[in-house]
Amino acid sequence: MTTADGREIWVSRSVTVVVCIVLVHEGRAYILVNQRGPGVPDCQGLWNLPCGYLDYDESTPEAALREVWEECGVNALELLDIADCEFFSAPWDVGSVPHDARQNVNIHHGLHAQVTTLPAVSNAHNEPGETADIRWLPLTDLDTLEFAFNHRERIAKFLAHLASVAGIRYTV
């Protein structure tokens, strides 16, 4: 819906999932991120965490697993089996403050695990043009990318949550 002053607003609030996956490989921590491609309606070229809308008849953990698979080609279900800290069975944060035109309710899931190999990434399962690039970004390189949707701040919040509930600490 477009208002008289030209702003686009949503009539009802939608639910989104946002997923933070931090893996430690050979002593270095990485987070899964993807770059928005030319086929998305906004923020093309910016980076984000795997995220998306909740589908009809889908739980938020199911949506989180699906979004990681669709956007990044990573089977997060396999990572849950080895996670030393997981927030799929219950989210680590819920954001519901209406702060932009979308006014989404954001459900945050995530996990932390030690791995011997970083999982391969692929955009073979996403919509055409949805992602331009996918990577396991070293946490030390977070500030080298420009993030969409406040996701840089969400990463910092996730890392603070890991520190408070599991004693897992990173300086970024």
C-alpha cells in the first residue's frame, strides 16, 4: 500500500527469520553471510545473514533451516548435530519494534559449532538473482562489508548473547 505522501507501507506485519551461524575452523571463527543479488527488490549488493519470510504452515525453526539452505546451500540440520550451542529449538531473540516500512517481526535463530571443514556454499537453491555471493566470513573481517537490515548490529548482538549464555567470547 502506498500512502498519500508516497511511502510504501505494509498493511499487516510479516514474520521473518534471521539466522546467525558461527563456525570455528582451525581456531578461527567464521559467520555465514550472503550478498544480495540483482533479483531482490532492495539493498542489492549489500550483505546480510541468511533470512527470509515465514511460509504458511511452517515453524520458525523450519523456516530458518530452509532459508539457510535456499540462500546459502548449507544444510544447517547437519550443523545442529555438532553444535555446542544452538538456538533453533528456541530463538535467541525476537524483534518486534515497528521501525521501518516493513514492520516485520524478526525471529532470530542461530548456532555455534566447531568444524574440521567449513561446509561448501551454493546459490543453486535460491531464486534467480537472489544472492550474488555467499561466504564464510571471518569474524575479524566483519567491518570490511556493508550490511543490509541492521545485520551488522544483529551479529554483534548474537555474539554478546553467546558470551552471556555460553561463555563463548569473540572480540570484533
